[in-house]
Amino acid sequence: MPLDTKPNVIPTTFKTVGTRPVRPDGVDKVTGRARFGADMQAPGMLVGRVLRSPHAHARIVKIDTSKAEALPGVKAVITSKDMPAQEGCDMDVLTNVMARDKALYDGHAVAAVAAVDAAVARKALKLIKVDYKVLPHVTDVDEAMKPDAPILHAHIEHEYQQDLLETAGHVKGKKERTLPKGKRPSNIAGRYEFGHGDIKKGFAEADVIVEHEFTTEATHQGYIEPHACLASVSSDGWAEMWVCTQGHFMVRDVCAKLLGLDVSRLRVTASEIGGGFGGKTTVFIEPVALALSRKAGKPVKIVMSREEVFRATGPTSSASMKVKIGAKRDGTFTAADAILKFQGGAFPGSPVEMGAMCAFACYDLRNVRIIGYDVVTNRPKQAAYRAPGAPMAAFAVEACVGELSEKLKMDAIDIRLKNAAKEGTVSSYGPTFGPVGLVETLQAAKAHKNYKVKLGPNQGRGVASGFWFNFGGQTCTTLNLNSDGTLGLAVGTPDIGGSRASMCLMAAEELGIAYDDVRTIVADTGSLGYNDISEGSRVTFSSGLATINAARDCKKKLCQRAAMIWGIPEEAVEWKDGHARPAGANAGNFEPLSIKELAAKASGTGGPIAGHFEVNADGAGPSFATHVVDVEVDPETGAMKVLRYLVVQDAGKAIHPDYVEGQFQGGAVQGIGWVLNEEYIYGADGRLQNPGFLDYRIPVCSDVPMIDTVIVEVPNPGHPYGVRGVGETSIVPPLAAVANAVSAAMGVRATTLPMSPPKVLAALENKMRKAAD
Amino acid sequence: MGAVHISTTINGDTVEYICRPDESLLDVLRDRLGMTGSKEGCGTGDCGACSVTIDGRLVCSCLVLGAEAGGHEIETIEGMADGDKLHPLQQSFLEHAALQCGICTPGFLIAARSLLERNPDPTETEVRYWLAGNLCRCTGYDKIVRAVMDTAKDMKKKGRRNAA
């Protein structure tokens, strides 16, 4: 350890952090002034539109664009020929943004046009003639794993493992109980395994074992703003882009690579972003808009329709899972085992690895094994969705924990407390936990008034806990002191939930100045070094860490200037309450200098003052949560009503509590949608049946009650103020919590999501039939 | 059929525009008049992000033709504040942190104002059902409902004070 490394002393009291001021971008957002992806115009701008495959799986024999090109008003038509493979580019991404030899899912882009207006562009799309040879398709994860399934990619090979025979039995053929030997082309793109101990021994020690198979359907992030971008490539090869994204540096680097541009030639500005939840962490239309602009020689704007968003962006996986947990009579878990199979759409990369890592992360287990299978199907390539992979895994695991508590007649929170992961626990995925707050969330949930409400007939209570790692990542931040003593903070992480307010709070806290004296902007890619995407609940953690350190850099420079003015050594100056002061009596007797005074004197003391910080941030602290929900099931219709909902989550330190609560509430309601209504429905033809908000129904205001929140604060030692990311954990427990509540209300275990009214009715009827037999 | 010439009133100002007969009012507002405060989330009347009022009636502007809008009084988010003085609902949304990404906010504000004009003292259930045509994916609606109910309470208090 370097000698100058000081231990991180986290303050226990704060002046500004923890208050709830109005966000700096607020007025623009309530008056309609804020500019989102689709709100930008450029002189001479063309309208771009994408032609998409109507087939789930088809060979593209020929594309004839001649008629479209001849249509007056059409300025460019492109196909994959205009986007040739570049050295070192990600072929999966390139193939996903524009199909090459095959269309791999309903909605896969096959061509694009740029025209003078939307009407001409629409007409041009109809004039493009594509000859398809339709191929057999597969959209279900278990079907796709069968040895005789239609194969998406000839280059993906897999050797079947015996563990698959232990699950649903979908993999083996109808007759045989053996699997093909050796590597062969397959839709299984990856297999992951985590765990420790000896599960056989653990299950032998168990007094009770619970085992179930579960399925969940694919859901979409459902951000209200469709993807939009405006690209402009000038004739000398310099390019600019305006785009709604969670990571404009990612957009720049990926687009540059796909199109063979120098990174420096592309400048990307992040617009205000109308929701992302992970779905805007990759590119779809951005490289297409650039390619169209390059060919047409004019700016091109592409805005997706809602139907395109559903068919051709990155929903999350559907899952087929089996979980088994054994416990002693006193509730101690002796062993846990899970097999997770996630389809990630047409390319490898489902979040099954993270799902596998999260599955049992809440528990202190001696014997645990998790196997995860990443499977490709004829569906859109999945993108991240808030705590990718974790909600489905938690649904299966927490259902089994819930059933164990019933079988052992233990309180649902007590059984979790008995087995909860804490500091020093060797997690099921490897690392040993530092200070974590799961126990605190369980205790707070148990003490909450909601947990004591007596339930009526047809009502049930569900409890579930959840975990998410949280990430750090590359971050570069600049804090500029203005001539009047106010500050401009430039961050490179798009603000997806109020983070500019949190950055202002942290900078103000560190400098001892007013919140209103700091203004935070999301700077474009030309203004800062590389910043990773706003993902992994990393923004308040890592951009916050960088902001605090940039403010410390700034303070150091302010003290140097004061030392120069006073003619004393800089070590004799300290920064306190927004002023440079002589550090103790020996330093001399000088009137403190405020930040405003030092700013006014800056030109005479060495010029502009700015603080910088660059880091690949380590030390992100995991956030655990416990949710408690009460539901009522209508036995006549199968409809469900959420009566009350409680989120308890560890934030480490809540910088702006309003937006922490907002993350808790938003994640919970997305989860409620996932468990009750939302699902991707594919027809036998492999086409998506419900690509719109009418048929893909996200929760509306009248579907949900107020979402009660409790913020637990167990400081994260890896952050100067103790911050843990909070954005993702909140969607991990709801699937399980609501499903456990529904199961309790019905008296039947819910194992398939969504628990839509027809499924609930069928389960109730089945139960009655069984009772009658 | 060629473009049509329309004369109407938007946020109290007389506005003239030319549009194609198949163009929605939302497209006219955004693409022809540069009023991008109304948002397109779906284009099918399911999300409410494009909410405006026509002669006081709450509508999705994506479901109204630009050609139909002639001779009416249209109110959009751009006309909600009185100069630099925010409407009480706008202020309340800020104070309650009733927005995260903000894309649905203009639609919610227009819809909520329309509710309070009709029902100055709504119950939580009435607020929730009135706003059920506006989708928000960030907030879980909690802080939005509180912001609307608090505004109603404040406006009632002020109303009483003004009457006294």
C-alpha cells in the first residue's frame, strides 16, 4: 500500500448532503423546455427510416433498392453492404443493427432510407424489395436448447452436460435419456457455474427440501421515450451526433469502430434521456443514422416508433429455472442448487451469468451450486434491464425460501434473518462480503407497521429480499470555478434519474458552499475523458466519488492561492466552511478568504482554478433490499390488487433522499408489472403479437398503491461519503415478493410469470379440482 | 390531396400553419411549430405524453389531425407557466420530486391541470383513475399523486384566503 494512502474516513454528519433541494434541470422539465432525443433539429435535416424483417428467421437472398433510390426525395438507401465489417468491430452488434446474410428475428433491420420527409421515407421503404427464404425458427428457451432445434448460428457449438437431464427434461428427446456426445452446433452459447461446498452432503443433512421449476416471460424496460438520434457527417469526415443514451462515450466509440472512423472525428452529445433502465446502454439506430448521413451528405434524424422499440431494441430474457433448497428444522439452510436457462435473443449475451451470481447472494451458504445457460433464440438481442438477470433468479429462489418458511412454520423474515449474508460471509459467487445491510433491511421491514396489518380473506402477504453488486467504472470529472465564485461541474454520465442534483449536493458539501452555487452539466464526448455508461447503479457512486475528489483538488488549489496572497506556506492554510483560513495560530492572523473572494482574485494569482479527477472506480458496495407486499386476489376473475407495498433498502448514504425513494418506488412498480401483466407474446409464426403499450401493459397509476419506503444507511467504505448505488436492487425482490403474496392469497404456489388473471383462475380451479378429488 | 392551411389559437396566440391531411396535431406542434414540449411516446394514444387540451378538453394530440385543429383553443405545456411564474402544479412537481427522467412530465401536468379544473378536491382514487391514461415508468406514480393532491389542497387554501 502506498504510504500516502489515508484511510477513508466517512463523515457522520452532513450539511448539504441528505437535504432535498429542487433539481437543477427541474424547471426545464416541467415547462417543456428540456430537449430530449427527438427534440433536436438541424438545417437541411433528412428523415431516416428502417425497413425491418417480418420473419423470425430467414435467409436474405437479395435486396433490390433501385426503385426506392429512384423515388424523388430519397437521398440515401443503405443495406449491410454500406456497413462493411471493420477490423476489430463487434460483429454481433454490427449484424444486429443491420442484418447481413440472415434476418434473425421479427423486426431485425434489413435496410434503411433517408428522405426529405417522413411520407417519402415511408413510401421508399415500401419500394425496397427483399427476397427472403424463410427458415424454421425458435423463440422458447427450452425448445431452443433441444438437440434438434433450428440453429441460429453455425459457429456456436456446445457439448451437452449431464446437468441438463436433471431439469425440466426439455433438452432430452422424447425417448432417450441420453444427450448427444461431443461438440455440435447449438443454440447454447455459454454455460456458467458458481458455488462452493458439497451440495450432495448438504441436501443429505436437510430435514426439509423444497424444489420447484419456474418460468418467467421476457419483459421490456418500457422507457416512455423511444430511441432517437440525429447524426451529421460532414464532407471532410468529421461527425456529430445528438442521441438519447445512457452512455454517449460508448455510442461514440462503438459507432466509430463500426463505421471505421477515428474516435476523435465523432463528437457525441447526450440529450436529456426519457428513461433507459439499461435499454439505452447499446446502439441500434445510431450507426444506421451515421451511415445514412455519410451517404446522403446531410444530417439524418431517426426516431423509432413504439412498435420498433418493442420489436427491435433490447428487452430482457425469458427464463426457465429449477431451484432446490434444503433446511434444518431450525431453519438453517444446508444446501442450495439452481439451474438457470435464459434466452438472450439472437446473439449470445443473456444476463444469465449475473442472474446465477445473484441467485443465492442473500444467503450465507456452506453448500451451494448455480449453473447458468446462455441460449440464443429468434428474438431481439437482449439489452440490460435494471439488475440484469437478478429479478428472475430471485423470483425462483425467494419462492422456495417462502415455501420453506411455511413448511417449517417460521416467520418469513425470521428464516431470512437466520440465513442472511453479512460482513464476512463468503458469497455464493465467490467474494467475501464487506459491511452489507441485508440484516438491517430485514429488521426494519419486520418493525414496519405494514408487517403488522391483519389480512382479510383472499389476501396474502409476500416477503422477498434481493441483492445487486453495483459497479464503479471509468469516470472523468471536471469542476470549474467561475469568476463570481459559483462553480460549473462537468460530468460524463448521462443523468437518468436526478443525478445532477446529487452531484451538486456532493460538490457543495465538500466545498462548504450553497447547493445553488454549483451547476452540473452532462458534458459532450469532446469535453471530458472517457466515461463509462450510466449503468450498474454507478453514477452517484463513481461520478459522485469523482466529484468529491475534484472538489478536494479544487480546495487544494484554493488554499494555494490563499497562501500566495498571505505569503505563508500552503500547508499553513486549511479549507473550512467555504473559506480558506490560516491553520492554527502559528500560521498568522489573516481574515478568512471566501471562495468568491478567491475567485475574484484568480487572474492575479495564477489564472483559472479548476479541480479534476479521473478514476477507474473500485469499491462499489452491494445494496440489499427487503420488500413486503400485501395483495388481494379476486377468486371470480383472477384479478389481483396490490393493497400495500413496502421497500426497505440499503443506500449506504442517501445523497438526495427524494431520488433514492424514487428509485425504490420506480423499481418496485416495474417489478409489479413484470409479475402481474407484462410479457412478450410470440405467435406460432415467431412474430411478436403485442408490440404496443395497449397490449403490452405496464402498470398505470390506478394499478398501484403508494409505495412505502425505508432508507437503511450502512455506509460503503469504498466511497468518501459511504454511498451505495440504489437504482437496480429495487427491481430484484418485487417479482418474488408479489408472487409469494399471490401464492399465499391463492393457497397455490405461483411458478410462472406473469401471474395474469387467466393463470390465477386456472390455478384456483386446479386447486379446487384437486380438493374435490 | 395537398397540404391544408389552418388557422387556430395555441396558448392564446393566433397561429397559422400548413400541414398534410394525414399529419397529427402532435407532428404539427413538434415538427412544424417547434413546440417540442409535447412528447411522442407511442403515437397510438396509449401513453399520454402528448396530452394537450382543445377547448378545455383533454386529448392525446397524436390522435388528433392537424387539419382538425382549426378554429379551436389549444393549450400545451409551453403555455402552462405564466411567464417566469410556474403553475402551482409545476411548482409542486418540482418540490415533490415527482419526475425522474421527465419525458412524461408535460403530459402529466396537462392532465392533472385538467383534473383540478373539473374536480378541485379529488380523492387519491380519483387522481389515480384520472391519470391512468398517462404512463410513467420511473416514479411508480407515488410522488406524482402526492404532488397533485398537495396542489389541490394548497389551491383550496389559497382560494379560501382570497375569498375571505
